[in-house]
Amino acid sequence: NPWSVINYFNNDCEPRAFWQATGSNEIIGEIIAEADQEIYEKLTSLVNGKTFTTYIDTGVIYPQIKKNPSTIYSFLLVAGYLKVLKTTPAFNGDFMCEVALPNKEISLVYHKEILQQLDTVIPQPTAISIQEAIFSGDNEKLKRLLQTLLMQSVSSFDTAGENFYHGFMLGLCALLGGSFVSSNRESGDGRYDIQLKPTNKKLPGILIELKAAKGCSDTQLKKLSEKALQQIIDKKYDTELSAAGIQTIYKYGVAFCGKKVEISVQ
């Protein structure tokens, strides 16, 4: 659109989602605010570059969303917030579709709305304390703060999967500031879960690998966090940060089980 083109040239040809500030994304905000665990996990997986297959009702209208949550993806597709990668005819003229985010701009919209939902439940002093713990390698303090957040949160954590916790931690890291936050990018011999690359090279870089389990003991949870940490080391996920000249790199293996968390750090 003309607004984006003009702003592109006025900002040294740096591509950004200039249109975001000119319109309303309340629909996505409302959907995320009322989303159950399954919907939240799927929307978070889209932000992480993944796809999923779902039933698409081509005749969906907005009021149907509250009555039938399964129509959410149909509405997002019709509204332009999803794109179809593959279709399979279903019945009554509808389809089973593999869906993904259309572009980086839309991804930013989802990311922003997810962050806003987190921002309403994480007090600023807590966010600052978490930042201090992460960037100092204080895993005991970080564990205590995350544990408090989990205990005060909604019950959906009781049965959450790894994607849910990934979205939780990704949003939390993005709230901290002072770093470029990336997720599921290649580095070394694999793809890390979350990386924080500091804008100031004198500050530490952060790598976080996440694991989730159900019905595990405290001992099992600790071993799971150690396994996550070892994966960072074995896969050499610190390759990108080291190549960027980051001298200090904290590696966190974080394991979740319901509302329990365990952390191993190096």
C-alpha cells in the first residue's frame, strides 16, 4: 500500500510493518485472550514458523467464533491472517487445509498480541527481576520467579505441551528488551529453541532449550532440564553468538511439568 511504500523510503529502505500502527488488530487480540490451550499452542506454533492442518468453513462469519471455537482458523484465513499451503476437499464444499502465516508482517502482529496478553499478567518489577536473573546466570532466582508465575497462572498449564511453554518463554524473553530475540533458527548442528543476542556485545548472550513432560517427579524434571542443557552443548547452538563476538554466553536447559519448573545452566 502507498503508506508502507512511503514509509519504507523515509526510513532508509528498512522493511517494517508500517501498516500496523494505522489499523486495529483487535480481532487477533480477542481471539488470543479467549483462546484455550490448544488454540494458543497452535497460534504460537505459527509464530515459530510451523504449520498445521485444520478444517476450513468457507462460509464462516465473525459471530460464529464464540459459539464454535473450531471456526477461528476459518475466520483468520478469510480475514487474511492465514494462508493455505495445501487443500484436501472435505464435505459441503469445505476443505481440510494446511495453513501458515502469510508473511513476516502478520507474524509480528501475532507476536505483538501474544506479548500483550503476557504483559497483563507479568508485573514490571517481576519482568525486571527475571531479566536480572537471566543475564547473570542465576538459575535459582530464575527458577523461583518462573515458579511463582506458573503458580499464579491459569490452570491450562496443568496439561500444557512444549509448544505452550515455548510461547510463554518466547513472549517473556521478548518483554525483557536489550536483545534480539529469535526462535527455531539454525545454529551449529541444529535449531535452538530461543536465543537472545544482546545489542551490546559486552552483555551476555542467552540460549534456552525447553522440554516439557507430564506426571514426572522432581528428580525426573531435573534430569530433563539437564538433558535440555546438554542438547545446547552437543548441538553447538552457541555457534552464531560466538561468531558475532559475544564473549559470555549463558546456556539454560528449562524443563516444565504442569506448574513445576526446573532449570540447569552453564
